[in-house]
Amino acid sequence: MAKKLDPKQKRAAVERRKRPLATPTDLAQAATRDISAALNQLLADVFALYLKTKNFHWHVSGPHFRDYHLMLDEQGDELFAMTDALAERVRKIGGTTLRSIGHIARMQRVLDNDADYVQPLDMLAELRDDNKALAAALREAHDITDEYHDIASSSLIENWIDETEKRTWFLFEASRQADSTGH
């Protein structure tokens, strides 16, 4: 025989059924909404940058092929590793996250590059600029997580800023032209 619920318990049970993915959190509803929105925006950008990085990894050519190919593969792996952590963080705080390629396409700020051929140095410059923009977006998201005292999200973002700055640095250095003295 089922236990009878009082009206308050019934309302709570109905609310749980309406929101089956609403993970319990001590963060306020506004915090969950704002942080989830910021992290989902980052997630869309990271997926777009991951695919662009892999595209260039697959299509790079020329005398520095091996170096660029390996560097872009490493950077792609780093970006892909961010995706699951971003999505899981959204879920941990009670939000929902991206559901499809179309959802990513609607949200991404990183521009696609569908060109049949891109010069290797242009690839590196484009990815450098995209990573620089991602670092700025990460800082903006960090401002939001700080506002709500979401220390865990802030901590993750701080590490991703460092990784993104490293990618930017490597892409910058790899794309520098030798000066007239050969240096």
C-alpha cells in the first residue's frame, strides 16, 4: 500500500517529474541559469574550435607538415577534453546542455573555415586568433562564475585559460617568419 502524501509533498513530486534533469544544487536558480548559459556558450565555441583544429590538422601540407600536424593534433585533443568537463559542469549545477550539431551551430562564435585549401601559416594565424578570442570568452565566463561564488566552475575556467593561452603562444611562435638574418 502506497504512503499518502500531503499536498506539499505532492507538489514537490509533481515538480520533480516536470524537471527530471534538474540536479539539486545550493546555487540560486539565477546562478544556474546564468552560469549554464555562459558554459554552454563556451561549449559551442570549444566544439567549433575543436573541429576547425582537426580540419586544419587533416589538411595541413608543406615543409613543416609533421610539426604542424602533430601540434594541431595535440591541441585538438586538449580542446576535446574540455567538452565533457564543460557539459558535466552544467549538469552538476542543475542546468542542461547542448543537444546537437545544430545547437552548436546556432550558438558558436568561432567561424567555420570550409575553404578547399588554406595556406599552413594562415591556418595557424586563424587558430591563434580563435584561441585568443576563446581566452577572452573564458575570462568573461569567469566573471559570471565569480559573481555567483561558483568556485568549482571558476577553477576549471582558470585552467582552461592557461591551456588556451599556451595554444595561442604555440600557434604564434610556430607561425613566425624568419627574419632576414635567418633567425
